[in-house]
Amino acid sequence: MVDSLLKRAEEGSTAYGDALFWRGALAQTAAEAESDYRRVIVEYPLSHYADDALLAIVELEQARGDRAGALAHLQRFVREHPVSPARGIAALAAARLAFDQRDNKVGCAMITEARASVSSTDVETRNQIDYFGGKCANVASEVAVAPVTSAPATPVRDTTKQKKPAAAPPKKPADVPPRTVAADTVVKPAAKPAATPTPTAPAKAKGNYTIQLAAYATRADAEQLVKKLQAKGVMARVSGEAKPFRVRLDFYPTRQAAQEEVVSLKARGIIGFVTEERPPAGKSP
């Protein structure tokens, strides 16, 4: 049935993304499931199941022990799905993972998001939020205070000791015999060393591979993430003239080069995926 839905749906449409999600949910292996889920969240962020696909990837990562990856994906879910009914649960799960990794700053930030998202009628979840929120009571107020030490005592001058004789004054210039220079000697100034030219790094070739970090329904939200990434030293851009507005990085000559950058970003808590895009005019190889 899922295969027939994929054949009938137009590739690039929301219906195609929905069918991809269900194919992933019915996949026989975790690798096949994750492949379809990643396609949904990267290529079809407006699918009805985009948030479910992201949470499904979190479950797969937790199952294989990738707690850092699961935490990063949960944070991404909280950031990109502000109106999802599962946002509060995701924020609470992210907080618990962060506390397990002793990252109280991230944990408390996720607790704040969970409180803002969980309904007041969901008593059980709110009780868990309050329990873990107890770890945040002193996070903002903890200030390291340097120990105060008394100033060292000023040494008392002992006037009873015998004074040392004063050192002999230096010789006057008249006492120093003048240095003679032969008349036929020409003193040449020292030659300056030749300046070493600064090597110029060759320009990197551009390709059709790029890294996508997020996708938004409005350009303003995408540009806001670009500014946040720039503050972290990550130069991103907004791709697309209509929704979804995708936040992507530069172009890479090979898929392997892009994948290596994905690994580097993941170590900094930034999750991205390699995808293909034709460079705009002036950026082609």
C-alpha cells in the first residue's frame, strides 16, 4: 500500500513526504527506517509527519546509545516545531538527557521550554517538569567568588643594620678612551632581510553538495537562525524564495567533504544533513 502511495504521489509534494514516513515506520531494518525519516525532515519539512520523523530518529539514536545525537535532535525539534503538541514532551526528554550529561545550562533551558509548552491539565508531565526543574534553582545565581586574602604586611626597615658602602659612580665619558676608526673604513648599514611573500590559499572548488540545518515556513524565522549561527562562527544562508525556507551552509565539491563537515558540526551540537543543490550563478565550480 505504501509503495502504491509513493507511485501515485508527485515527488516533492507533501503527500510524497507522508508516504516516505510510513515506509520508514514499516521498514524491516533500523537503517532503512532512519534513511526515510531523514529524507522526510530534510526534503519534506512541511509534511504532516515531519515532527514524528524527527522524534523517531531520536528513538533510534537512543536505542544505539547515541545520547549526544538524540539530545541535539530533541533540541532541534523544540526549535523548529513551536506549535507541535509533542513539543513539551520533547523538551522534557531533552532536559533529562542534558542533566544525565551534566549539562545543567541546556537542561534548564529545555525545562523552561517544556513548562511553556505542556498543558496545565497534563498533571503527570508537569510534575516531572517540576521535579527536574529543581536542579535549576541555583543555575542562574551561581557566581564564583574569589577568596579574599589580606594584603601582605609592609616590611619594616631595620635602621640598626650597618649601611653598605655606596657603589662607585660610573665613569664619565671623558674617562673612557675614544674608539678609533680607520680613515679608509666605510661603515655600511645592515641589509634588511628580504620579505617572505605570504602564500595565498587556493580557492576551494564548489560543487552541488550542501548541508541543511533547518527549514521554516517563514523567511524571518530562517534569517533569525542564520544570525544565531553567525554568532557561533557558522556562516549559513537562506535557500529558497518560497516556503519552506531552508537554512543551509556553503557548497562542497564532494559528498564526502560535506559529510566530514557534518561530523565536525555534530561535535559542536549542530545537526545537519548532506543534500544536493545547484549553486546559484557565480558560485558554480
